[in-house]
Amino acid sequence: MAATTYQGLEVLYSRQQIAERVAEMGTQITRDLNGERLVMIGVLKGAAPFLADLARAIQADATFDFVAVSSYGKGQRSSGAVKLIKDLDESIEGKNVLVVEDILDTGLTLSYLRKIFLQQHPKTLRIATLLDKPSRRLEKIEADYVGFSIPNLFVIGYGMDYAERYRNLPDICIMGPGHPE
């Protein structure tokens, strides 16, 4: 099958592959919830498309909340410092919580969020990530639900960006070092 391209970008995962994997993840999460309620916490901005699709794939009474953190600024490399820009609107004490992230890379962001959320004493705290990049891990953290494990590539699309661009691409694409801005 020939690779689809956008402006010279190579597609890593097509919208169809993403949809199939998200549906599988939703089935697994539904099974694990065993009829209990769920609070899905999306990590803005990148996880928004994934959270929306995953929520529709989960057969449970679910509510949404969002946090916003920053560790990248406007470039391709993490600054290493995680800042909370937007906190939760509601308490998660005693609730089943699923943190929804677009990509688990260094682990700094999710380790930071896990620490903050555990201080609020949720009933359960699980992590779902669409992409896992274990070769870049600096913090020891694993997701409970993983869409795809990928090598050390810079990816964009389906919520993931480069300097706030490309989030709207329906596929996940590889951005090579020579790609023009």
C-alpha cells in the first residue's frame, strides 16, 4: 500500500488504523470499569481528538475534565520543566479516573500529573495514551492503555503539533528534520 502524504509528510498511522485501535482500547476500558462511572481527564491540547474518540468508544457513564500543562514551548524538544496551566474543575476524590494523553514520551508530564492527582485520593487512577515512545523515557511511568508503541520519531497530526500547527491532520504523520515550516 502506498503511503499517503500531506505536504511531504509520511503517514505513520492512518485515520482508519487509529479508529480501529481506539475502538479496541474503548472495549478494554469498558471491560475494566465493570459498570462503574468514569472521569476522563484530557491533557490539553494534544489529547482532545483522542479523548473525544475514546469517550465514544467507552460504554460507561463518563464525564470529562481537562488539564493543561506545558513542557515543550514552541519547539520539538521538551524543556524538561512541566508547568500546570489549567487545573481540574472538579474534585476527583473517590472517583475512577482515566488520564488521557496523546503521547507518552519522556514521562515527565504524566509523572507530574500522576503525583498531583494521587494527592486527591481517586478510587482508581489509570492512564491511556495513544502513542508510547519508551526509548525517550526519563521518568519511570507506564500507561495502562496504549494505542501504539513507536520509535523515537517526531510525530504530528490527530492532535499532536509542531509549534501549534498540524493538530487537525486526521492521520498521524512523521515530521522529518528537513520539513519546511
